[in-house]
Amino acid sequence: MSEQRIKELLEELLEELQQLEGVDEELIATVRELESGVGDLVNPAIDSSDSTVLDDAIALEAVFAASHPVAEKIIREPINSLSRIGI
């Protein structure tokens, strides 16, 4: 899976969360930060050697597991992809 597809999935996740009632704005902000972090990973001008994007995504998945099972499934795909490309 390409970096572009990971970005698309995160955008889809944001759209889904924004449509749900009662979603915490902090949670949406966290997904936006993750999206930004993925963007930084693919930008060769930014040193991402100390990136915590994968760890952040895994933590977000745990949050979703408890309250948003569909979002959990969406975030799982980018996590798997990031793991495969060595992030």
C-alpha cells in the first residue's frame, strides 16, 4: 500500500468521525496529528527518524476498539501498511 493510500484512509477516518454524534474533538485532533505525521514521513526534507507515528496509530486503535469499532477497522489498515514499509 502506498503512502498516498494511507493518507486517503486517514482522510476517510476523519470524515467518518466528523459524521458521528458525540465524538470528542480531541480524538479528531489526534487523527489530524497522525495524518500530519504520516505526511512528514513521506516528505524527504523532514527528518522522521524519531517518528512515533506507528505507536500513535496503535494507541489510537486501542481507543477506537472501545468506542468506535468501524474506526478501529479503518485505522488497522494504515497500521499494517506502516509496519510493512518499515516505519
